Amino acid sequence: MSSTAFSNYIDGQFVEAASTFDSVDPSTGLRWAKMPAASVADTDRAVEAAHRALRSGPWAAMTATMRGKLLVKLGDLVAANAGRLAEMETRDTGKIIRETRAQIAYVGDYYRYYG
């Protein structure tokens, strides 16, 4: 079975973590993904980047309407990728696929209607 490798996404780019850990599919007991183990420094960089983006990046200059349109687009992207997101969540947690599909649909709907 193939394994997917994930990276941290910090300050607009994917960055490799100093260490990783295996995510095991509870239904098979096999590794399905290699996950980044974010260090304290990785976390600090991510929080600083998010704060900077919030206070001085394009988001800070947007009107509430512009921000809302982006959140609706996020909801559309979640909905468009709901099947793949549900599959990954099921493999990671062992929840039944019907439950994860419903949760992903809820998230997509939330951002489309309340974003």
C-alpha cells in the first residue's frame, strides 16, 4: 500500500519538518501517511507568520465583504474535495466513511453560508 508524505505549511510554503511520525490506518494497522512532527520553532514560525498576515498582509487590507467572498470560496473548495478529505480522515481516525463525509459536508456548508 502506498504511503502519503505530508509537510508543514508555514508562511506560504511547504517546509520539511526535522522529524516525522507514521499515521497508522486503524482498520489495517498499516502506515498510510508520514506526518510532520512540528517542533516548537516550527510552531513559533507558523504563529508569527499568521499574525503578520492578519495584521499587515492582504487580509488586513480587505473589506469584510472581500473576506466573506474568500471564505465562501474556501467552502466551495472543501465541498469540491469532500470525498478525498473524508477518505483521509477515515484512514487517519478509523471513523466510518459516512460520518466523515457528513462532517466534511458540514464544514463546507458552514463556510459557504456563514463565512
